[in-house]
Amino acid sequence: MSSEEALPKPSQITREQAKLIKNRLGEGVLPQTLKGLLYKLENFYDYLEIVHKNFKKPMIRKLDFPRSPRRKVTNKNLMPDDSYPVYLSYLYGVAEWIWYMNHHHPKRGEFIHSGNTLDQTINTSDSGFIPIFRFNNKYYPIMEIPKKISPAYYPRVTRESQLKAHTFLPHYIHLSIVIAETGIRLIAARWLNEDTYDRAVNRSLFNEHSYMTTKLWVNSDKSHDAWEADVSESVIGILDRQSKWKKKFLNGKDIPIYYDGHVHSQFEMIRPLFAQLNNNSRVTDSYATVSDGTYRSVFKNILLHFSYIYSQLDVMELTPIDIDHDLDLAENLARLKEMKGENRIEITPHSMRSQVVSDKITILPPYIIKRSTGHISDAHVIYYAQISSKYIETQRAAQDQEFRDFIAPMIINTRDEQSAIRRAFGIDSDAAMSDFGAIVFAEHNSQKTRNGMKFVKDMLKELEDKPEGTFSIMDVLAFNSTHICPFNNNCPTDIKTDSILGLTPCGGCPYSIKTVDHLPAISAHIRAITDKAADYEITINEAKANGEDMSAYMNEVALRKFYTQELSAWAITATCLDSMARELSQKDKWLVSKPEFIEKKFHKLTTSNELTYTLVQIEEAINGQEFMTPQLKAKVNLFRNKVLAATGQFNALLQSVPTGRTLLSDFKGIIKNVCNLSGITVDELPQKLEGIQMDAQKALGNALNFTLPNSKSNNNA
């Protein structure tokens, strides 16, 4: 055309001319868009080959079509987070208003004629029925409805009319509900057959407002033959209303028509459920269905209307279409004319297909979802799935919390001046010992009775004779994590004589007072001294096995004895306090204060393997320096190396090993990342790592040989 030459006949079109057409189509568009245009051009060439015998298609796919990778996920825009269920409620609300106006309003004709034709909206309060929709468990009114969403029609009086009576058109809202609830294609919804849509519905217990599952017969689909969709009864209820509208308001023979006008269509002939009025409202033998272009135009009005009323709720939520709050609804609707090109509305009817999949994919598998949407494979369902960033963040936070909850030790900070136990002892120490289930290992065989609780009571009696304010029982009590010392952590002489290498036996000390609020820290302390006792046991056994002079190991033998005795004392203490806690949990009255252990309903923590046992110890060490033992550091370092090796993180292995609490935090991070990426729990990790190790050994001819902790061990804390 630019050369002003005559246009060639189809038989004269060459590849050079076809390339010019292709180049012009590709100007300013993405490869994927160009490919779509070339498909349409190819279809046109196929048509020319049919009608012009001498025409040969001047296009070769392998040469002319651009190479563009197939998208892994749809690019359809979704409704903003959390707005989709509100949108559904809105649609049902408007549908109820239309149903009322068409089937229950006593003076529908008068109402339609009384309205100002220039008005773009209808005030629902004037109709006698105000529809509502739900948001955050509250109901809100829909005070205005755009006329384009449900236009009003009335029958012709000068000739036979296709319309029997005045009516509001329900088609667009009903179609919107169907595609938003099911995810089926708009074209399949538009061409539903009135004769067959409900052929598999069990009407015996049917409820049009129910979300129980039933069957919708989709008589046409471009991807496959007619099929049966799983839908809610509420969807069938909406389609029933559409059928009732058609029977009540339309005149005509309703002779079946071809699907989408295709005479050679593979689908059965259809009596359209969404039968549309003719432009001139004349009676015809058949009805047309709602056109694609008409619905898409109204769909924009529906989206804007919803956005407008949703934005009025004083929420920070985003709306499908930005609303100008300086304008009223009618003025905002007028803005739709400007929403083209770069300003076009990104949410389309086909977005509902992705919306339904994305809404359900977090709770249902693809093979279940496709029963509703009609996708031909699980892969197609996944293609349409878009997981919102808000959902991902929520799940990540929940997973983080689950990880913390799983390993979090139940430590009560009894040292804190605001702790329940310190405040209770400050009010009434005698009563507090009763409330908190205090116990001691009293001795009655020595020259004097050694009993920490008796010592406190005697001290209280002495203080009664002293001037108030000069001295307090709190001045002599030391609140430690595992016990209360009535000597302010300054052991009396008779206790010092029982010490070994300067270590005081607080576990078996008759003066140390233990309460149920000390129980969590006592459990942590037991774990720490168990490791220490085991270390000394190993050292002594190895020395004996090697025939070494045991006199060189006197300190190790003494320390083993000390930690063994302490372990026994603390274990008995924990057993007694555990029983005491069960008894106290039955009480409903307290002399001074309720123990924090009972208030927060702490319980005994059970770990199923050495890894979780170590993670608990790590958390305890992070919370309390006293539990940061050399044995724990060594264990964590060993675990760290094994996990890094088993998961192939060799760069981390070659780097310098963190120290102190950094080592503990680093190891927690490694475990958390492995669990997050693999989708397994901490409890399952040891077994999975063993599987990785076995696979690696097979691949390398058993060159790797390290043993992961026994996942079947059972440790109680």
C-alpha cells in the first residue's frame, strides 16, 4: 500500500509480502503477543487455502513464529487480597434485589416508569428492598445499583413483543456469580443449555442457598466435550432463577440454535439459558444468548460498583478499580470510558478462572479443583494458580511460630523481681510456699534439723519481734532459676563440707527450696548435668579400657560422683514437683498467688529424637547462660557438620565455625531453613537426613561414613 501498487490477489502473495505483514504485526509488542497474532494470521491463511485453490500458505511455523518460552503461570490479574469473598457476597446481594424486583415487587412496572431516564443509578431504598453484603462478619447495605448492571425493559404495546412484562435483566449478575463461583469459562457459562444444565441435580434435598456440592452439566467447552462440573447448590439456585426469569418474561418458540453460530459444531443444539432480548424486542423463533462483548462491558461496571461500595467501608484494603472519592458513584462510572489502553482494567472475566483456582489451591488438590473449573489436567490447574504474597507471609509466620513452639523451652524467669513467685514471697512467704508447692530434702538425723522451709518459717517469727522496715525476709532469700536459697547463696559451713572441688550440691541441699515454678529450669538443668556426667563416664571408662593409672583421674571420678548424685537429686525433685503441679492444677483458690506454671498451663515436654532434644537445650542456653555448657557446644558443632554435609552445604562447612551463642543461633537457622525448604518438620528431619546419607553412600560406593543420631530415641524433658 505504501508503494501505491495494487493489492495482490491471494494466489500472488509471496513469503516476502508475508514477512512484511509479520514485521508490521510485531512492532511494539512482546514475542508472546506476536505469536498470538500470527496464530490468527495463520488461521486466515488456512481459510484462503480453502476458498482459493491456487493459494499456498506463505508461512512456516518453525521459521516465522518467534521463540518465546511458555509462561509457567498465568498473567491474569486477581482481585486484591481478601476482597474476593466480599465480592461474592456483593454479587449475591445484588442478585437478591433483582429477584425481589422481578418476582415480588407489587408495582414493578410503575417503579420502572417512574425513574428518571437520565439517572445512571437506582436508589434501592426507593424500591422497598435494600440488599446487603457481608464483610468481616458484619452486614452493609447496597444503597445504589448502576442501571447498566441490571437494565430495565418493558414490553412494546404497538406490536407483539418478545417481552411479556416489565423486568430487570438478571443475566449479567447471574453470569458473574457462575464464573466467580466455579471458574468455568465465560463462553461455556453463556452457552449453558436450559434443557440440560440441571440434569444430574438431586432435587430431593436441594437448597438453593446451600454450599453442598451438586452437579452442573456444562454442555460445551472449547477444551473438551460436554462434562459434569462439581458446583455448590447455590450456583444451581442462581441458574434456576435464570430459567424462571426466561419462562416468566420471554415470548417465543425457543427453537434450539447452534453453539456459537457454528453449523458444524460438535456440540448439541442449545436452548440458551441466558436467552437475550432482541434489539427490536420482536418475537422470533429462537433466542440469542448474551454476547461476549456486552457482558465484558457490563463486567467493568460491576467491578467498579463493587470497588465503590467496598471503598466506603473505611478499610485500608485495595479495590479492584481505583475509586475517586471526590466523585459519586455515577461520576466514577463515567470514568470507565477513560479506562482503555495503558489505563485499562486488568481484571477480566477470565481472571475469575484463575481466581477460583488460586482461592482453592491452598486447601484442595488440583484434581479436585478441575472438577469445578473444567481444566483438562492438573498441570493446567497449577498454571492458573497464583498464591498471594499475604498468604505466603501468613504461612511463613505460622511456620516460624510452629518451629519456635516446637523447640521453645518453658522457662519461668524466677529471678525477675516481677515474677509471680518473688511477689508472692514478698507478701507472705509462708503462704507462698504452700501456694507454689514448695518442697525440700529435709534431714532429721543430724544434730540439728536441716530444712529450708523450716528455716524460713523460723526466720519469719524472728522478724515479727523486730521493728518494721529494718529487715525483710526478702533480704536473705536468693531466687535462683532452679531453687530458692535461704542463705542468699552463701552456703552455711555444714553444706560447704559436702561440696566437691568447690561445687555446691544445690540439688540435694536440705536448705534449697524448690517450687513448681522452678520445674522448667530444673528440667533444663537435668539435661545440662546429664551431658556432664556422661562425659566424665566416657573419660573414666576409656581410661580403664586403656589400662591407665586411675590415680591420675581422681578429679574426674569425684566429679562423676558429684554430678551423678546431683542428677539423682534433681530427678527426684522433678518427679515430686510434677506430681505437686498436677495437684495444684485442681485448686481454684490461692492464699497469695497462683503459680505461673499453673497459670500458663505448662506441661512436660517430650522430644522424640536427639536433634529435637538438642534444639531444646540450645533454646535453654540462649535464655540462660548457666545452660551453655562445653558439652552442648561440642554436640551442636557435631550436629552442624553432619547436617551441612548431608544437605550438600559444603561452602558453609569450609568456613570458620561460629562460637558461643552465635554457634547456637547459626545451627537453629540451618535447621529451620532445611525444614522450610523441604517442607518437613523438625521431628522428621533426622530420618530424612539418614535417607540422604544412604543415597550418598550408594552413589560414592560407601565412601561417606558418618552416623546420624538415632531418630528413634525418646528423651523426656
